[in-house]
Amino acid sequence: MIDQPPRLIIHAADEASLSRARSNAANFLAAVDNGVVEIVINADAVAPALATPHATDTHLRVCANTLHNQQLEAPDHLVQVAAAVVYITDRQRDGWAYIRA
């Protein structure tokens, strides 16, 4: 078995959970050697994330369905995923831990 670094998906679906997810991600990375974290955002977390850049934005995964449904555009430096729910499911199947912020 290959030794994997700790991998964590943090899901945020509204503005309050986005704030918690950003804090959780920063804390995780500070505490866990070689940790890997992704913050998956959809629904009501997307517009606030786009409006308030943050140091953890390199870890954001933005739901393209939400962008389309809310008629929003993400900057090119943010990673888009087709559907947050499918992305999270795939990551969990691949062994990533999941928390909802």
C-alpha cells in the first residue's frame, strides 16, 4: 500500500460555511504535515467566495452548475468542477476525508 498524505475535502454551501471552510483549511494545513485540502463550494457560497478573495483560494473548487445557475463567472485562476456533488462523491470514493463546514 502506498502511503498517502492526509487528504481532506471541505464542503461549503453558504456564506457562513465558506468562512468556516476557509478557517478549517488554513488550520488543517498548518497542523498536518503534507496535508492536502480542497474546499468545494456551491450554492450560496459561490458569490461570496468570488466577491471576497482569500489566501485559501488556491484550494477552492467551484461548482460550474452553480456558476451557470446564478449567472456568475469565476476568474481563470479558480478551479471549476462540473458538479460539486459528483466531485465530492468521486473524491470520497478515492479515499479523501469529507467534512461539511
